[in-house]
Amino acid sequence: MAGRQGAILPLMPPKSPKSLRPRLLAWYDANARDLPWRIRPQARAAGARADPYRVWLSEVMLQQTTVPHAIPYFLDFIRRWPRVGDLAAAADGEVMAAWAGLGYYARARNLLACARSVAAQGGVFPSDESGLRALPGLGPYTAAAVAAIAFDRPANVVDGNVERVMARLFAVDAPLPDAKPELKRLAATLVGEERSGDWAQALMDLGAMVCRPKAPLCDRCPLARSCAAQAEGAPETYPRRGVKLRRPHRHGVVWLATQGDLVALERRPPKGLLGGMLALPTSDWRAEPWTNAQAMAAAPAQAEWRAAGEVDHGFTHFTLTLRVYRAEAALAHAIWTPRAGLDALPSVFLKAARAGLDRLI
């Protein structure tokens, strides 16, 4: 691929994979992203250390969203709950509402469980991967990231950016997701005892800023002369992709019951998708579309329900079409909420509310 990448460079394999480290760390020292949870490399070299709470919180948020999307949520959480003990003491519903828009509400429940576990241990995060893995909701990746970035432990931190760098650097032909174990193994060969936190973040930044998915900027890459994919001339074709399976599609109904400016909401069961969140009353979500007669028979109250549009939404494992019905109705046990308070709803229900209210909220 020509253009912004410049000429294809002759491949110069390093004598040892770890000889890549000085080049990438020097690039990171000059180009590190300025992120609100991060200690810059110059400050780290002077003895500053990242706050484990901030590192952990950012990593949990970033599991399902991008850095630009996560930053305002992170800043809001830190403003409201500046220490792990503050978050541990927060009400579940308050944290769930603040999480709305970050996806996978099970992670918000795990966030609270972890904060409360750390608070019960004196508010101190374990500094090693095994101790971090013992906390609620911390899988191998998050434990490695916190150990490396917050405590400078030599942990192998492999996210999507790092997988892409490894796939190109070593021209790994196996497609994702089958290639993941090999990419993790290759990344482990580059882990060293010195500057472990900076190394982990340098790989992430390289993938995000230079070794981009569709348009890698190889002419700006400090590792380009050691990159097998660059030597081949088609780095953008890595990592290889397997056949993408089509997500199943489901159908459901939501009932938008109003009383003047108020909208009826309900609390979803604590377990399962969107567990514990406020939501519009909804039917089961199934493969077959709901007929009008079926929707009326399943309505939460007798009322003059009228069709008010449809909305589509994508979850990780399936897509969904919701048909919206609206009526002035009295629902028993509803949580009546002003229209202005609906922004905290999970995005699928906020879409449905906006469709039913003609975008007046």
C-alpha cells in the first residue's frame, strides 16, 4: 500500500525481539497521548505513579468503547466519586444511571462489587496480577493492565490495538479470533522488567495512533523496518479476518405509558441483559415479530395503545427491532419519571422513548 505509508522499507529483523523496546519507548516518550487517567512518561521517570483506582476505572470503561467516548464518563465518575471508597459507598441505581451509554451493565455491577471489595480491604488495590484477578469482575486483561500501568509490573497487556501491532509486526496469517493465543504469545516475548507500564501504553498508543486498522501510517512507525507486514507491502490486510457470522435478529414491543409529563418506567431484574436498570415496560425479545393483537394482549394495562414507530438497536450478540406503543395509562407499581430524566435510560430504551414521544424530550 503506497500513499501516506511512503515507500516499502527493507525488512531488518531485530537480533532479538526485545531490541524493539528502545525504539518504541523513545517514540512513546515523544508521542504519548495525554489521557486523564495516565501519568506521562516524563513524570513516571521522575517518580510519579498512576492511581490504581483511575487506571482500573478507565480500563473497565474502555472494554466496550473508544477513548474519546470514555473520557467524559471517566471525568464524571472521578468528579462524583474521586476515590474507590466513594464509589463503594454509592447507591447502585446512581452508578447504573451514570454508566448509561457505556454498554454491558453487568460491568457496572462488577465495578461496584470490585470497589466494595477493595474498600473492605482498606481501599488498597493488590499490586500483582494474581491478587487483582481475585477481585470481582477483573479478568486476565484488566488485571494485567492495572498491574503494569499502575504498579509497573512486567505484565503482558494485550488489547485489540496490541493484537493488530503483533499481527503486522510478525505477519501472522491465522485469522482472528483463532490467532489470539499466538498474538498474545508474541506480545509476551517483548515484555521486559523495565518501564513495564510505559511499554504497555506505548503498544496501545502505537496501535491507536499509527498502526491503525484501515490506514496504517507506516512512515511514522518506529518499528517499520522490523515489520514483516510492511515488508510484504500490505500491512492493512493484517490481522486476517475469519468469516464474520451474522448476528441473529430479535423482535420486541415496548409500552410507553404517560401521565402528562411523566413516563412509566420499571426496574429490570438484577440478572441478565441490562440487569438492574430502569427501562420501559417491554415484552420478551424473540425471533418472530409481534402482531398487533399479541402486543395488545401482553400490554401492562388496558388503555388506548397506539403504534408510535419502531426502533432498531444492535447488541454484541444480536440485533433488535422494538415496536413502540403509547397511551395515557395508569400502571401499577410504575416508577413515574419526568421526560427530562429519561436521558439516563439504556440507549435502546432511550431510542424507543424518543420515538414514542416524537423527540420532545
